[in-house]
Amino acid sequence: MRREKKMRREKKPAKLSTTELKYEKKLVKEGKEVYWRVIEYPKNIVVAEYFFEEDASRMVKFQNKNQVFKGEGGIPEMLRIKLGHNPDHSLE
């Protein structure tokens, strides 16, 4: 009585996105707060927020040039800004 081993499926490589990612900065005012958001298109996702325009411009220029997360279809969810979520009040 011989046991046959089950064949494992080979993992396929991730599909590379054919759409070009584009990053832009946008000035946002909320009350007295003024800051710059970096937005990833075509998904329209907020990637980062900066107080200074120079910092936002630096990130936009780098991401548009290098397309670091193109293979994953954009910046991973764990690195994105979650709007409307305040971690200080999560236990209330």
C-alpha cells in the first residue's frame, strides 16, 4: 500500500500592471489645517500627506520616475493613508 504524494501547484508570477501609475500633489484645507496630499491615479488613493509642498513634490517626482509599486498595481494598502481613521480614539 503505497501513498501517492499530491502534486503541489506551482505559483504563477504576479501579473504586471499594464496601466501607467500617475502621482499628483493636491493642496487640502481642513479648518485651520493646510497640507499637501499625494494622490495615486488611476485608483484615486491618498498615499501621503505633507506639511511642506517640497516634500510632496519630492515624493511625486520620485514615484512618477521610478514606478516602484507598478508590479503590485499601486502602493500596498498597509502603506496608504486611511482618511477618517483616528488611531488615538480607536478604543472609544
